[in-house]
Amino acid sequence: MGILAQLEVDFDIEIVEDFISHYAIMCENMEPLVIGLNRQERYEENMGELFRIFHNMKSAAGFLKLDPIIKLAVLCEDVAEEARGLKGPASEEFIDWLLFVSDQFDRYRKDVENDADYFSMLNPLIIKVPHMLEKI
């Protein structure tokens, strides 16, 4: 039984459909927000929005017990919390890392929508969280 089929067995279909649609919107919005972090005037607003996206992903995936999404969202929320205290703009290393994260969340979305047997493997580059979040 695939991921989607299991969700449909464990939860009301409307809850699953709402999760999929909201999760897809969050995935879609992530990349433009990340790219905007290289501009000083967009940094604070975009970082705040990314933090909210990670927090919402963590909460929604937590309800549905989607562990790979939860774990990645927790990591991202922690890093985003630290980054919110900075003035910006973001370092290239941080932007690249966030783009890897965005791609990973999108792979997870496809895994759910395509009823994959398992979630895709985590990109190993995500494990190496950048030390420099802000341009010097």
C-alpha cells in the first residue's frame, strides 16, 4: 500500500485532500521566497514567510504522521528561526541549501500524490546545514 492509500485509510479523505492542496501551495511558494533572500529589502519578510511555511508543514505533517516531512520541517524551522534574527541578505550557501530543501519538499509532495511505496531518500547535501546564513 502506497503513502496516499495509507493516508486515505487512516484519515478522512477531506483532510488528506486539504493537506495535499495546502502542501502543494507551500511547496510552490517556497522557491521564489528563497531566491528573494538575496535582496536586503526582501530578507525579513521572506524569511518570516519561510519560517511560517516550515512551521505549517511540521504541524500538518505531524497530524498525518508523515515522519520524513516532519523531520525536515523541524530542521528547517530551527534554521529559519536563527535566520530570522539576522538582517540579511542571505549568503549564497544558505540560499543554495534552502533550494535543496525546497526540491526535497517537492519530491515528498510527488511521493504522496503518486502514491509511492516510500518517501524519496533525503538529499545528503541537506544534512550539511550552512554555517554562514548571512552575507558578510
